[in-house]
Amino acid sequence: MFTGIVEELGEITAVENLGDASRFRLRGPVVTQGAQHGDSIAVNGVCLTVVEHEGDEFTADVMAETLQRSSLGALGVGSRVNLERPTAVGSRLGGHIVQGHVDGTGEVLARTPSENWEIVKVSLPAHLARYVVEKGSITVDGISLTVVEAAQDHFTVSLIPTTLDLTTLGHKQPGDPVNLEVDVVAKYVERLLANTRGAGK
């Protein structure tokens, strides 16, 4: 489990085509501290498994399904990525519960700068709209954010300078894809309510 609090802005240093998958090599001095084979690291919000670790770099295999359903397939050597290690038991939950299971992708539609923050508008797939509410939580490229405006086909988030400086959202431009993970609590509530209604028939 992750919290959506990005630990560092890493970089893809190599991509190896494995036919039905790709192997990424990524640089991340912070997240590689103490990393071992089999550990999980979230890369732009996608939970990946460490295959090898050497120095400040690690490799991870990305299956075709992940490449197709997330924005990782659009990345290449030199791409910057948000990196986060799983939260430790007993530590503070600084963001919200993030599984690292991407629900879909959106697209940056617009950026509106202000003196001390920036509003970013992101497209929202129709099948995810019911899970996104104003002042609720959403994960964008692995970043835990609060929804400012929630519409049927888009939402907006307000980014503080720290987020702009230390994550990929400081560099994303209109047209760029982003990974989206909605609040898992909303999905569980929906399933429970559906089961309750079914049981009452």
C-alpha cells in the first residue's frame, strides 16, 4: 500500500523490449536505499516489482497489460517519473490509501497558473466519473491530490509549489497522459451497497 506522497522524481535510464513486456531501468537514489529483489515501488502510481538493484538504479518488468492500460507505455529513456516506496506499518498516512493499481488514464487539458499555486484540469474517463467528488481524493501519476471541481468528463486539482517542483505534474503539458487511481474506499462502498440492495430483494 502507498499513500500518494511522492518521495522523489526519478528517471528512466533504459528500456528493454521483452516482446510481450518491457524491462525498465530507473534511477532513484532515495527509493533504492535498502531495496531488494521483490520489493514494490510505485512508478507514476503503478506498483512495480524490483527485479534487480544496483547503486541508485533498479529494474522492473512491465507487462503488456500495464503498458496498455497506463501511461507507462508512452515513456522512454529520459522520462521523469514519480517514485514512492510502500508505506511502513505504523507510519503516518500523509495522503490517502493508494494501491498502485491504475484505474485508467486521463489527459492534461489545461493549466491555469496563479501567484502561489496552479490549477490543472484533467480529462476523466466516463467509467470513473462516479468515484470522483469535490474535496475527495484522487491519485494522479501516483500523487495524492484533492479534487477541486468534479465534472462528468473532467476534474481539476490545485497544485502547491512543492508539488510543482518535486513531481511530474510540474512539467506535464496539455495533451500529456497521466495515470489515474480513484479512491478505493468509494469502490468498496459501491460494491457493499450493491450487495445490500441485492440481498433485500
